[in-house]
Amino acid sequence: MTRQVFAGSVAIGGGAPVSVQSMTNTDTRDVVATSAQIRALADAGADIVRVSVYDEACAQAVRALVDRSPVPLVADIHFDVNLAIRSVENGIAKVRINPGNIGGEKNVRLLADCLKAHRVPVRIGVNSGSIEKELLKKYGGVTPQCMVESGLNHARMLERAGYDDIVLSYKATDVQTMVAACRLVAKQSDYPQHIGVTESGTADVGLVKSAIGIGALLLDGIGDTVRVSLSGDPVQEVPAALSILRAIGVRRDCIEIISCPTCGRTCIPVEDIARRVRAETMDIHVPLKVAVMGCVVNGPGEAREADLGIAGGKDGGALFVRGEAPRAVRGDLAEILIRAIREMAEARSK
């Protein structure tokens, strides 16, 4: 198990639930627009939100952003350690630095003193595109070993300064490199890890790459907080991350709908029913597995692990509930299933 740090009220590592992060893409100096996007991300389910702090005006805006935010904020810092220090002094809950450009040990010590004084954790965010030149030369280019050494070198700098509230992050555009680096550092350190595939692309491609990389690590028990990085509106990143966590079983806080791929025996509009059931049960946060199956021949048997479901028939369908014999139903099958879900969810929540 990894050690634990706190970004504001959100625990990272140490057996805490895997948290979901995203990052604003508004001008951080525009407090109104950035605050609105932070709230949209929080409403979508983000536990932590990161903002770019790239000049003095951004650092000054941190105070107002923190005061308006419903979730802890992280300052994303490149090159200028003074911006990190001012962000901390203005109430930021966590700092992200890039070891490839934050400067040497002197700057790291200055930051460590500030972080200790304010009890703020730091993420050492190693990106494959910004590794120190000497390490690239040593390893002949970007490798998992190169990335891990970069991050651990900076962790040791912080440790020498008497500070160890650290989160490690190893991100690459290449899924295999990212996964290998995270697995390697998990064997060498118990610091919590922030995981994700950087610059993964637009939603269609990026979600696939992210699901493979993040999913592989979570199945290994690696990863304490995640971000799905997608080009475009950052709000789309949050449901994508939640979908990955739910698919793996890391989060069990909603209705899980399984549906068959259909075949020639299909008797009902499986996709339409599944979509409607999903849309009309989004407000339910009781973990239930619900099946929508196309026929009564194989449907109930193939969905035997479901808590309840519908299987299509020629003149209606069969409603099956775990532990009970299926019963024939007619009419609006989606509505029948939705009512059954709500009844079961209400009974289980008591």
C-alpha cells in the first residue's frame, strides 16, 4: 500500500478511494471563466482540479479561485519556482512541478520549505517530452528507467530538504512506456501515484488509449488518482475517468448496465432500451448490475450475474430478478425495468 497525502480534504493513497482529476483550459487570470469551468468539472464528478499558473497574474488569481472552488485546486508550475511558492501562499491545495524544468536543488529546497510551512503536497510530474538532457544521454532516449530516475531524483531532493508529502506521476504519449514506468516505480517506492496517458488525443482515440493504460495499472493495484487527458472540453474527461473506474470495479456507485450484442434471435430493440434505462437511472447511486438481453433463449443464462434484467420475447419479454424465477411481462419493457431498478435500489438503500 502506498503512503497517504492530502490535497485539501481529498486523501490520495494509503487505501483511499481512487480520486478523479481534470484540468481547466481557460485563461487562469480570468477568474469568472475559470471558476465556472472548475464548478462544471466538480459537478461532473471531479474530486480535484488543476489550473495552469504561468505568470504572476495567475498566481494572484489563485486566491479568488480557491475561495470560489468546491474542490481542492492544484497549481501546475513550469520553470518558475516562485510562482509555485506564491500559489501556495494564496491557498492552493497541491502543487505540480516538472523535474525537467523547475531548476536545481536550490529551487527545490525553497519550494520544500514553503510546502512544509503550509502543509501542502507536491506532485512530481514526469513527462516523456521533458526529461533532463543528461538522463536522455545516459539512457539513449526516453525509456521507463529514464523517467523513473528523473522523478526519484527529485523526490530525493525533497527528502533531503526534510519533506516527503509527495505524489509521483509518470506520463507518456506511448501507453506501453507509461505503464512500464509506473510499474517500475511501484517496485521502488511507496509514494502514491497519479496515473494517465498524456496528450492521448481527441476523445475517440484518447479514451481507448487511456482505458488501456489506466486500466492495466489499476488492475495491478497501481494508481491512487487519475486523469484522462483529452483534447477539447475538459469536462468530458471526468465521465471518461469514472467509466474506467467503474468498468474495473474500483468505483461501485451507480447502475451498471450490460447488454447483449444482438443476433438473429433478437426480439427487442436492445440498444434503445439500454440507452433509455441508463439515461433514466443516472441519479441512482446504489451498485446494481442490470441486463438488457435480446432473447429468452440465452438471455437469462448469460446474464446470471445481473441483479435484474429484461430478456426479449416474441410477444413481450421476461423480467428476471436474481434468486427468483423469471416472469413474463408485456408493454413498455424499458419502463418495466426502470421501475424494478428503482424498487430494488430503494430496498437496498434502507
